[in-house]
Amino acid sequence: MTTTLREAGAPGPAAVSVPLLRSAVRHSGPRCTALALVSVTATGATLALPLALGRALDLLLAGDPGAARWVLWSTGLVLAVAALDAVETVLAGTTSARSTAWLRHRLVGHVLAVGPRAVGRFGPGDLVARLVGNAAQAGTAPATAAALLAALTGPLGAVVALGLIDPLLMVVFLAGAPLLALVLRALARGSSDCVARYQQAQGRIAGGLAEAVAGHRTIAAAGTADRTVARVLGPLPELSREGHRMWRVQGRAAARAAALAPLLQLSVVATAGVLLTRHRLSVGELLAASRYAVLAAGVGVLVGHVSGLVRARAGADRLAEVLAEPPTAYGERTLPPAERGLPVGCLELRSVTVRRGGRAVLDGVDLVVPGGSTLAVVGRSGAGKSLLAAVAGRLADPDEGEVRLDGVPLPELDRRELRRAVAHAFERPALLGDSVTDTIAFGVPRPSPARVREAARAAHADGFVRRLPEGYATPCADAPLSGGEAQRLGLARAFARDGRLLVLDDALSSLDTVTEHRITETLLAPATGGSRLIIAHRVTTAARADAVAWLDGGKVRAVGPHAELWRTAAYRDLFGEGAGADASEDGEDRAVPPGRDGPRATGSGTPPHGGG
């Protein structure tokens, strides 16, 4: 029985986002440290410049020959600030890029470790939005934190410099400093919520766009492009509203800072002027004090960095929601060795229940598929056929019950052992790999060319592959493949694995009748070894299987040979009117091979003759 996230005690997103940003900073440690040092050094040079200029001015007014040296010092500081700013820009860009790459690598690895459950919860479009946009925003956190350190050093250093020139100047400035702190606090608090909602709306738009791109042919055929655009862009008003709110918050903070900073600067300059008239300051010190007042009141820079940190934190929160999903846990057991002459691949489903959206899609399913046999699973749409196929190969875990392969519970198997033992083929296979050979051999350790071609011949794909421009070396992206040809490549990939259990999730649906017949004969050949679980929609496929499991409303209604089930009217209705004279004839002549036990239901369903 699987456990939920809360039951497992997994950390929530809020508990993950801050440590995630800290980990990103640590990952970029050397660069982040170098960036902080460069930024602080540049700030130090900026703080030293007013002092050097003021000293040079005083010496020039006094006609002192030493003024030339201070002019050179001032020139050197200006050049140093320019050079350090350039280095800071490069380091900030590379640090953000490396942090973003690290976050994306971690997120992709975690999504793959979680498995299909991650796509089922968040959706492919939203996951892509988090991976691309939110990771880039969170990746700026190390560079922004280093820049914020320098941005804080500047005003603090300027306040100290004012105190060194005259303590009264520092007192005058600090009298208005709490107002600046309130501006920054209001900015941070006001931005967090609207930035988070803005990013959530972006994710919903990305999810809708991904669905529309995947279904572009259906949309074009139905002539619903306008409605689809309206649906995809449905969250746009919310996006606009939160975006305007975010800019209003930042704009108000910037306006308050712009109104407050000049007042503080004027107060310091006016006080410095009074001190000048009283001969407590020189002209050069007045110049330096005016510059330090500007640096001390530099809230505009702080506003920008605080806003950047708020966006980075919001992006990290969305990454943390994904990372809070617990990865699929695997055990360390291996399957028992195959004994010579005995079939392998015995699949057992014991009281399996799977819920989706509060509804039991599979409800207490008990099913046994003996090793070496073929079971076809049939049922109306929504009966739970594809979910049963996913549970059989542990692409999904049951909420209740247990699935065993050759006597070993699937969660206790080592991940590599499980994936070697179970092969899947799907209705719409993803043709991954740089070439057709790579596609067929995807996931097969050290495949030989002979093995790849043997699998292609078993899937009756060798003929059309050889006719491709570069044969087996043709990139799949450049290969003009029909739906049936793509399915055959997916079947070839499953055949190449040579596992104990082969699960075909409607993987024959796009094949013509002749090709389907030939592939089915290959599947049923004794040399194929393990067991087969076939999600079937065609009567001919069900007729050739050793037995058929009839799913109805998430339960096993009956298990038996096709010929026996065919006598039930409700079973015949699954395949539509006229499905079958041919099917009944094929089914009547087919029997379970001698010495082989057919698949059966245990403690569930009704006898094959029950109900119709």
C-alpha cells in the first residue's frame, strides 16, 4: 500500500525552498565568493573616491603640490571601479547561469525519480514552465545575494564615512533611516504574494499551451482554434492583474524612496553647509559629505535587489513544490533465477485498488497471469485498462493491494532489475534517441546491431526502416513515419528488452489487420518466453490471447477464453455490432496450449457465463 506525501512526513514546499536557495548558493560557492569579494571591493573603491576627490580639492584650493598625487589616486579609483564593475557583470551572469543549470539538473532528475506521478499531478506544461522560467528566476539568487551584500555595504559604509567626517552628519542621516527600512519591508511583503500568483498564472498558461500543441491536429480538424486560444489565454487577465499589482508595489516603493532619499541628502548637505560656515568642515569635506549622503540614501539599488530576491524566492517555492513530491522508492531484491524449461513472468495483482480524483478507477482487482501466458484486457472506455497496465509494470503504485512478479512484490525489486524484467509499448510511443537504432535500443544496456535488427523484424519494422534515407542511422525526427510505423518502432523497442513481462498498452491500435496478425503470432510464439499483458480493443487480438480479462467499472467481471466470453451479449457489445463472425471463429478454434495454465481471476469477478 502506498503512502501519501503527508503520511510519509515529506517536507512541504515552504520547508524546501529556503534550503534549496542555500544549496544553490553553496553549489556556486567559489564564484559566489569571488562575486561578493569583487562587489565589496568595488563598493570600497566607490566609498574611497569621495574622500580622495575631497582631499584633492582641498589641496588644489590651498595650492599644495601634493594635489597631483590625490588627483592620480582619484583617477585610479575611477578606473578601478569601472574594471570591477565589468568583472562583477561577468561573474554575476556566469554564477546565475551555473545556478540555473544546477537547479534544472536537480529538478529534471527528481521528476524522473518521481516518475509518471509528477506529470499526473503538475501536468507537462506546468513542469516545463517551472523548469524553464522558475528555475531561471531562482538561479539568480546567489548573484543577487552577493550583489545585495555589496549594496548594503555601500550605504553602511557611507554612513560610517559621514560619522568620520563629523558625527552630526551621521546623526542627521540616521534620523530618517527607519523610514527607508519601512519602505524596503513593505516592498518585500507586498511583492511576495503577487509574484507567486503571477508565476502560478504563467504555469497555467504554459500547461494549456502544451495541451494545445499536443492536440493541434484535433483542434484544426474541429475548427476550434479561436476557442482554444481563449481557453489557453484564460488566465491572462489574472496574469495582467498580478503583474500590474507587482509593478504598483515596486513603483510605490521606488516613489517613496525617490521622495525620501533627496530629503535625507538635502538634510545632510544643509548640515554640512552650516558646519562649513563654522569652519568645522573644509570645502573638500563638504564635497565628500554630499557624495556620501547620496550613497547612504541609495535605496533605489536596494529596491532592485530586494525585488530580485523576492522573485527568486517565489521561483524557488514553485520548484520546491515539485521537489516535495517523494521519489519512487525501490528495494534491493532481485527476481528468482529462471529454471530451465519453466516459464517466467508470473504476474499477480492482489486486491489492487487505485484511486484518481477521489474515485476508485481500479477497485479490488485480483488477477493472476501465469508465466509464459498471454492475457488480453478488454473493457469500455474508463474501465481502468491503461491504469491496470501501468500498475502491472509499476508506472503507478496502487493505493491498496499488492503487485508481484514471479513472487516478488514490485516495490521490493531493485530499480534496474524491475526495468530489465518489464517492457512496455504504448499507443503513442515517444521515439527517443538520435537515430532509429538508438530509438529501438533505448534503455537496453550495450545492445548489439544484430539484436536491434532482430527486434525490428519481430515488430515487422525492418522493411520500412531499410527504406528510410539512412536506414537504421536515420534520425527519427527526420523520418516520415506513419502512426503505425511509429507504433512498430515502439514495439521493436519493447521486444529488444527481452524481459519477463511485456505490457502492451493499446500498442497495436494503429496497425493494419495483416500486420497486427503477424505481430500477434510473434507475441504468442513459445520462444518469446515471458508473459504478455495486452490492452486490446480489437476482437482479433482478444481472440488470439490465451485468456481475456473483462474489466467493467474498475472490477474484473470475468476471466476466461475469448470463445467462452463471446457467448455473453454484453461482452460482444464491447466490440460493437458485427465485430464478429471472424472473431468468434478464431476464438472457437483457439485453446490454451497444452501444459500451460491460462490467466485467471482470484476472489473477484463472476464466472465467464455470468451476466449479460
